[in-house]
Amino acid sequence: MTATRGSVRHQVRLALPPDEVWELVGAPERVHEWFSGIESCTVDGDQRVVVTRSGLPMPEHLLTVDATLWRLQYRITAPMFREHLGTIDVLDLEDGTSLVVYSTDAEPAALALVIGGAARAALANLATVMGLGGPAT
């Protein structure tokens, strides 16, 4: 982290193959199903608007939705951000499990910390939503 830019990364291991995880995580219109704090979302082409639990709409530009790499990248375009890049990767651990990595880079740095904390909670919730009860050990 610098004085103006922050970078945060969290991960969770799930006892599911990556293609099953990607069905949920890789669907931009389904983020509200697993990301706590997001009440709803709409997708129109490469534009997504998520609405937070507090009712705040957050416009986003979808940059990458790659089912081969199992990678989703987006930018929050709300004026409170000077710059933002969110990346979600689903990695095949080749033992029937997956590692889901959520990275956030943002300026101002404080917003990276806010999103990073929310992403950590969302990843913990992902295992529950996918019927696992919790992360793989």
C-alpha cells in the first residue's frame, strides 16, 4: 500500500472443481447471491451496477469474463474512486478442489481496504452458498 493506492488480496479453498465454482463466481449477474452487502445487480453488456445493502448504486465496467482462465475483472467507475481494478480468479488445485482469489487495487487506498474486508466476508460466504458449510481444509 502507498499513501494513495491500496492493494488487498484474499482467498478461499473450496472442495469443488473450478468449473462448478465458476458457474456462480463467473456470472457477473449473480454476484449478489454470494457477496454479502450487495443487495442486487443488473448487467447490460459490459456494464454492471451493483446496489449495496445501504442502497448505494455502484456502477462498474466489466473488463474480463474469461471462462477458459476462470477470471473475472471489473472496474468500479463511481466518482469516489480515482482508479479501481477488481480481479476474481478460480484456480484448479488438481485434486478436486479450487482456490478462489479475490484481489482489489484502488485509489484512494482506504477504499481498497473497505472492499478487501467485504471480499473476505464474501469468500467465506461463498462456501456456504455453494452448499459446503465452510472452506476446504
